[in-house]
Amino acid sequence: MNVAETVVRKNSHNFSIHVTDKGALTFSMDGEKEKHAKALKDGKLFFIGLQEVIVKGKIQEWKDMELPEEDFALLSDAQERVIAALAEERTISGLKNEDKSTLLKRVDKWKKRIRHYRKNGRGELLDYAVHDFTIGAQSYRFYERRMNTTWAWDGIIINPAYKVSHSLDGIGAVPVHKGALTFWYYYDDEQGWYNVRELTLNEMICIEIIHSHGMVREGKI
């Protein structure tokens, strides 16, 4: 799975360049078979061996390719974040390997309670859970519901009770996993669902506790 990708046009060729969920670099030229690349450095993509490129009817052998500043920044930032997350086990998969007692030691306080609501203000009462966490000086509140939708995580919807970015109109983001990283996605009428930002470690701890040990798992909602 790719966590970042861009297309760079060089000498009438389209290079699709990707950062995978393991932090590796891959690329393809003009839709051909995808290959691994060596590294990103000094504003360039370095190939493994030499890459044959036709320029003005003649074959050239490139060992690297200069990238536009924005594309290089996008790819290098994504690669650094993936590698750092894997090294520090700041991933949902890493947290899932911890047993409940170890995971709960990561938070200072966790309070949970059940509330009710009516869909569209009428109809039958539906249950949801409110989770309040304290980690150090930071406080977090999340809502948990049992729901089978495209954006559910094993039949569980987890929403933060706060804006995950000051630029958003409201709350209602959902966590989406892309390889080693987890991002907050948000919906608006103009863009549809889109990536807002990566979750912090504290946020990942909270949603993993809810997902693995919340009210849905306990059969209470």
C-alpha cells in the first residue's frame, strides 16, 4: 500500500513515484512495470542501477532524477514519518500487540459511559459510548458506535469529540489506516472524504483502547 505518491514529468515521460507503507520507494515510467528506487537525497530520486530514458530520440542512462521541490518534500516527509513510526512502534499494529494491562498503563485515566440518541431526531433509541481519556496534561473525548458502514473499523465507528484541525467546520472525523500510518479523514460537501492529518501517538492509544476494549467489544452497545 502506498502512503504518498506523485507524478513528475521529465523529457516527455511521466514518472509515478510512491512511498510504500514500509517506507520503501517505488516508481514506474509511462505506466510500465513498477520498480524499486534506491533513495531520496539532495532533491533527487536515485535509481537502483541505471534507468534507460529516451530523450530526443536517443537512449540515455540516468542514475538519478531531479524532482520539483514540492514533490521531493512530499515524498521525503512521508518516508521519514513511516520509518519513524515503524522504528518507534507508533503504529496501530504495534499497539495491538500489547495486552490490555500494558495498553492501559499508557493512559492516566479512562472513563466510559453509555448515552442514547434518536437517528434524525426520531425513531428508536440507539446507544453510543462516550470515552474520556487523560494522558499527562492532555484530555481527549471520543464517541463509539456500533455501525456497519464503509468507514467503520470492524463494525465500530470512533469519532473524536473535537475538531482535528482548526480549519474544519465541525467534528466528525474518522480514523483511516494506510499501511503503518493512521490518518483522520473528514467529510464535506465540496471535497467528500479527505485526509486531514496523521493521528498523534496519544490519539492512537485512545482509539486502540476503544477498538479492542470498548463498549462494542464488551457487548454493551
